[in-house]
Amino acid sequence: MAVRLRLTRVGKKKQPSYRIVAADSRSPRDGRYLEIVGTYDPRREPSAITVDNEKVIHWLRHGALPSERVRKLLEISGAWEEFEASKAAK
């Protein structure tokens, strides 16, 4: 099973907010997921990003691939740097 870290849309019509989830790459965008690892609210000023770095690093170590947008969000939150540092330490 190929795991991806990606966004799933929640919220009302024309008022999106997103969850960052670990999901099987074959499941639909808003379908079944394995675990919620964070949230992203682009409507706030500045955008609100909440990420559980421990969960994200766990999934990345086990082979999960982030989508382009999620990778940018992880870089903003600092989780990507933590993962790179832990990978280089091995």
C-alpha cells in the first residue's frame, strides 16, 4: 500500500478548510484515510497551519510521500527540516 500525505477538504460550500491526512494513494480525495496529522485553514489572515510533527515524521520514515502542497506546508511548519535532519543523522 502506497501512503501519501495529502489534503482532504472539509467545511461549507465556498468556505474551505483542509485536513492533512495520511491516506492510501488509491483512495479518493475526501475518502478513507489512515490518520489525521494536521489542519490547514487558508481563509485566515495569515493562513493557519497546525501540524503534529511527530506523526508526520513517523509517516515519512515509513515511506509516505507528501503531495506538493503538503510538502510546502511541512516546510513552513518546520516538520520537513526535522525529517531531513533525522534522516541525515542515520
